[in-house]
Amino acid sequence: MGKNICRIVAFFLALGCAVLLAALSVKIEEWSLPATDRFPHDPAVAPDGALWFTGMGSNTLGRLDPQSGKFRSYKLSIHDSGPHGLTADRNGNIWFTANYKGYIGRLDPKSGAIATFPLPDKSAGDPHSLVFDDKGTLWFTVQEGNAVGRLDPGTGRIVLKSPPTKSARPYGIAVNSAGIPFFCEFGVNRIGRIDPVIMAISEYQLPQGARPRRIAITKDELVWYTDYRRGFLGCLSPASGKVRVWPSPGGKESRPYGMTATPDGAIWYSESGLSPNTIVRFDPRTEKFATWPVPSGGGVIRNMAATPQGEIYIACSGMNKVGVVRVGKEK
């Protein structure tokens, strides 16, 4: 009798989760890039709601107004810079990593002026991803150069620090509510953490064989990552060092890649190993996944950015498109 009651309760709990997922309306809208821009690598959200992206194949930065569908392109002043990651500051300036030429750039969209901040060490020639903390300090990773950097926008001073592990290949980076940057060590099975004052780096061990690529931090200070090699979504608790993992819906070869967290605490990421690529939502409260195919196919979604309203900006590299994942409730 007791077992039957448990089965009935489990059934209705599962049914309730299914109803919640069914009530979620997800629409993916995409725009083809103008001829001036090619190979969009990363997207970013500007204070005015615009979708910005790096045109890695065209040496440009691009801006899309999702409301009107209008694009504007900005050509970089240094040839073949390889713009990779980007983010906006509070004033709407767009900061980017020049992955091929070893500098951090800042675009003023109003004037079109570009300022450049060369990395002080030539061996750290490939700045990768970047993020601001609440104090306005810019943090960034250097993948092949095996470093994490701090840039003071007021002085332009850059300080670099290498992780304890050789060939760690720092990749995705995010900052928690206390202003502490965490970053993926894509070359090994570790997550790094850097002290924002003294820049001491500590590392957290992940499961054997894991290769964390992108990272997101939720309001409860949990650190989420996409395990690109093994096809998992992972979660690290920095307080305890404990790690939990869930198999991605697409399986071992799904290649989870770009990710973000929305204000409601949901985790979103893309499975880049599937054709078409998928957009995946994970609800930490129910531990349930839901997936949607990318209309264009995606062509590898390398990063994502969440808006304050809970929409997700994406860049579909191989398809020369950018898009918005709009989330709502079914009426």
C-alpha cells in the first residue's frame, strides 16, 4: 500500500513539472547579419537593450536593435584584431578582447572612437572573455597565454596573473555578488577563483575528464558550468567545494557550450554538438530540462547573454546570424 502511494505521489509531481514546462513559451527570433559583419562570436547586452556582437571574421563590432531589426557596424582601427568577447560598461561603452592582436579595446558608440589597452606581456597574446565587477573593474581571461587579467578603466593599468596549473587555459569568466571572479580552466578539470584585491588564485577540482568551457553564477552563489567534453551540466558550490552534474539531454556528444543564467535562476545553454544546435533550459528547483532547436541550425553558439527582462541574446557563428530567445508563459 505504501509503495503504491509513493508511486501516485511521484506521478503527480512529474505531471506537475510537465505542466510547468508546457506552460513556458519559448520563441527564438534570428536576424541575418549585414554584409559588413561576419562570424559573430559573442553577444552582449547594452544598457539601452541593444544586442552587440563581435564580428570575428570581419574585424568589426556590430549592434542590433531587436525592436526595429536595424544593424550598425563599427570597423576596428587595428587590422585583423580578431574581436572575440565583449561586454558593455554602465555608460554604454563596448569593451572587447582582440584575440589576435593582444589588446583590450573600448568603443564609444556615440563617436565611434576606439581606445586600445595592450597586454603588458607578449606571451599573453590572446585575451578571450571579459566581465565587469560591481566596482567597474574589468576582468578577462587569456586562454593560450594561461592568465587572468584585471584592467582599471580609470588608469588603463593591466595586471596579469597565471593560475597554479600549467596549461589551464582560462576560458569563460563570471563575477559573483561579492565581486569575486570565477573562471573555467578549459585545459583541465578545474574551476578557478581569483581574489579581486591581491589576485591570488585558488582552484576547485571537478570530476575526472571534465572540461568546463562557459560559466554562470546564480543569486545563491552557485557556480554553473558547461562540461564540453563529457556532455554534462555542472554545478559547483564554492562554500563546500562539492560538485553536482547532470547529463545534458543531447547525450555524451552534445558538446554543451555557450551559457547564461536568467534573473529567475534558470540556467540556459546550447548543445553545440547537435545539428541543429539546441537551446536548453534547466530549472535548478525541479532539476528538469527542456530543449528547443535553433531555427537556423545555430552553427555553434559560443556564448550567451541574459537581459534584465529574462531574454537571452545569442550569436550563431556558422550561420552569420544573431538572435533573441524570448521567454514567456502560454496564455
